Amino acid sequence: MSEEHAQQFMHQMQMLETYFTDLTQREGTLLSVLREAVSAIESIKALREKPNSDTLVPIGMGTYVQTKILSSDKIVLNIGAGIAVEKTYDSSINYLEARIKEIQVALQDTSVKKQEVLARLEQGKEQMNQLMQESSQPPLG
């Protein structure tokens, strides 16, 4: 194996490792969003059961204001791109459940890609070990 070929191979391995790291970070982000969506659904359901309740509302930097939630059967829901809409509790839950399904599909896709990259990395390491062994053996003759 020429030096140039070895460098290209190492560069490919580094790119795969970087891609694997990116996929791992994406997976973590998706899991965080998934937990947040599940928590939001649970909160909406709790609000429906106990509509007039006291709560703390974050106003930034770990500071909260105590307030009372009055039942209005409406939730303001951020749907992306800085746009928020007012929806009923049921409509909000349906929207969040649909988003959860999308997140689960993205998580599954990310997991499959991680497994593929991991397999390619393992294959590359085996090839590298084999090449190192071949280059360290003295030529016969």
C-alpha cells in the first residue's frame, strides 16, 4: 500500500468517526426532544384534570413567578419558524403525538445509520490491522 493510499484510507476513517459522532449527537438531541414532547403531553393531561391550579412559570435565569392557571381549554403551541397557534387540549395532544411518531422514525433511521457506520469503522480497523501486519513481515526470498 502506498503512502498516499494509506493517508486517503486514514482520512476516510476519520470522516467516518466524525460522522458517527454527529449521528450520536443527533440521537441525543432527538431523545431530548422526545422526552420534552412526552412531558408536554403529560402536562396537558394534568391541566385538563386540574384546570385551576397554581404553578411556577420560568421567566429566565432560573427565576420563576407563581401564577394561577385558569381553565380555558386552549394551549398555545409553537409549530416552528417562530409561529405559534392556539389549539384545544385534544388537538395539541394529537399534534404532539404526531411529532413523537416523526421523532421515533428519525431515531430509528439514525440508529440504523450508526450501526452501518460502526460496521464500516470496524471493517476499516480490520483492514488497517491487516495492512500493518503485512508491512511488518519481512519479504520472503
